[in-house]
Amino acid sequence: MYSKKSLSLLLALGAFGCFMPTTFANETPNAHSLVENNNLIASPNYTTIITKEQIHDNHYKNLAEALSYANGVTVNSGSLNTSHMVVRIDGDDRVAIFVDGRRMNMNKGIMSGRASYDLDLLPSIMNVERIEILHGAVGSTYLNYDTPAGAINIVTKKGDKRETTVDLAAGEHGSWKVKAITSGSLDDWSWVATGGFDNVDYMKYKGTDDHTHEMPNSDNNRREMAYRIDKKLTDNTSLTFDYGHLSNDTGTWISKSYPQDYNYEKLINHFALTYNYKENTETPAFLAIYHYYTQGDSYIPTGLSDQENEKTYSRWENTTQGIDWHDAWKISKDHTISAGLTYRKDEVDNINNDYNNIFSGNYNKSMDNFSVYLQSTRRFDKINTDWNICLQ
């Protein structure tokens, strides 16, 4: 319970809303954090932090598994033939997903309810410093039309001491994985690099005839890599470059009698360049430019060398290019001003070869969004009032 209460006035313009750099208690302020604990205003409903120690001790396979153990959070497979992983906070799938404070949601959605991001596309669990989960409408921290349930922010690791870790595992159904992470620093440079292979062969089961059968088209082949390079410019400024790649080929089926032998392939290539300034102060800030490319292919394999010639072939592509700027100023002990700007250009391209299907069709659409915000947060004794004004 806070000994002093708060008064917050927010002015926001734009479709994507507002963000205020916030800090953890007893930690160095981080401009990329979404968790608010600055003794000025309370966090939304409540927050959950999954630390790097918890991730290490529990040997989570991926981020979806780590999130599934958090209170109030569920992760389930999405629509058939996609292997999407949908996260819900307190039962609601309208969740905003961030990596280092950059919004990752695809405005096209993912064909699974109201969700707009597939957890299967997030960075490798080995590259995660912590996971921040904000439960409930995020309010003054980040006003957004797709965050009634809350927000999840993935904070990635920054290189420090030189070390390399390799994780090997094998299990039933021909499953095996190899994952590795290496990190280090030299003078003003630091780096983290991760990579992994994860495979599962056809699943097997014992049928009513007491014989072992293979589940049709149930194999999975996954490859992923991520790089983060940091260059310290001055005591309070630095540059960060992030790159992430994923390819995932998953077999899907409906039933033994009607296997619907589809393959669903995912591909992502994401990069971001961030200028961090006012580091090691109470109001850290950053300017980031980024490019996200996400692709999904679906088809029934027939042996053709080029799957794009399959009649059943379809593809969707989502490309996002954006700029984020967030800054804040400490006017006095009890008064903080923050401001920001976001520009995003989203482009969706759909291709479907089955022209006899009434639901098929090829199209290309794009959308530009520009938003700015200004927020003033002031603390007063014996007052517990939050004022928010948002124009969209």
C-alpha cells in the first residue's frame, strides 16, 4: 500500500496509444520496461515477473511454457492447421505482446479469436532476461485497443561475462533438441547469440487393435536464431542491434480417418536498431526503428519440387516497419512528464491457389498509423485519483 497517493493526467493521440517508461523497485531504471513501480501511480490490477532465475531453474522449453505457469495466464493452441499458440490473461485473448518495449502484435490477427500474436514466434527462451506480465487494462502505462486483458513484455539479455551454454535433450517419438547461447563483452561492445534445433518425429499410439500406429503428419521441425549486439557510446548512451530468425515446419491433421495431411510452415525475420540515451538516470529514454516480417505457408504435399505450385498452397505475409520514441523528464520529486511518438506501417499480402474455393482470394492491403502522447503524473498527499484522457 502506498503511503502517498497519486494524480495522473494523460493526453494521448493516435490509434496505438501511450507508453510511459517505468522502473522496478531496487533496480536500475530501464526505458524498455512496461512494469510501473515508481511510487507515483499503481500498476494495473497486479503484475507478475518471471525472472531469469526461475527460467533457468525450471528449464522451460519456450516462452509459451513459461507463461503457462504464471497465475491467471493460459496458453492454448489456436485454429486448426496453424499450430498457433494463443495466450490469455484471466481468460481474455486481447493481449499486447512486447519485446524490449516494442509492440509485436500483428494488426491482421492470427485467425484465432481476437488474438493478434502467435507466441510460437517469440524469441528463444534462452535469450530472455525476464518476462513482465501486466494483468488487466493497462491504463496509463499503455492505452491500446487490444489490451483489455493486459500486456506481456519480453526483456532480452544483454551480453556481459564471456560464457557459452549448450542444452541437449532427447525424448519419446524421436524428439530431440540442441540449443546454445554464447555471450561476452570487449571494451565498449557486448553481444549475445542464441540458436537452436528442435525436432519431433511422427507421434505413435496404441490403437484398439492392440497394435502401434503412427499419427499422420504429426512431425515438427524448428530452427531459430537470435543476435543482440550493444555498443556503448558514452556513460549514458548506447546503440543496440537485434536480429531474430525462425523457421518452423509443422504437420497437421484432423483425425485418423480424415488426416487432412497439411503442412504449415512459419518464417520470421525481425530486426531493430535502438538508440538508448539518459541511461542510468531516473528517466531513461530510447529511439528505435524496426522491421518485422512474418510469413505462414499452408499446403498438402504431393511431391512437387516447388510447393508454391500446389493447388492447395496458400500464404500470408505480414510486414511491419516502425519508429518508436519514448522519453520522460523528472520535474520534481513528485512530478514526471513523459512523451512519445509511434509510427507503424503494416502490409498484409495473401495468396491462395485454389480459385474454386469461395473463401480463397489474393489481396494486398496496407495501413499507416501515427500516434503521439503526452503524460503528466503528479503525486499529492491524501488524494487517490487517476485522470486519463485519450483521443484516438
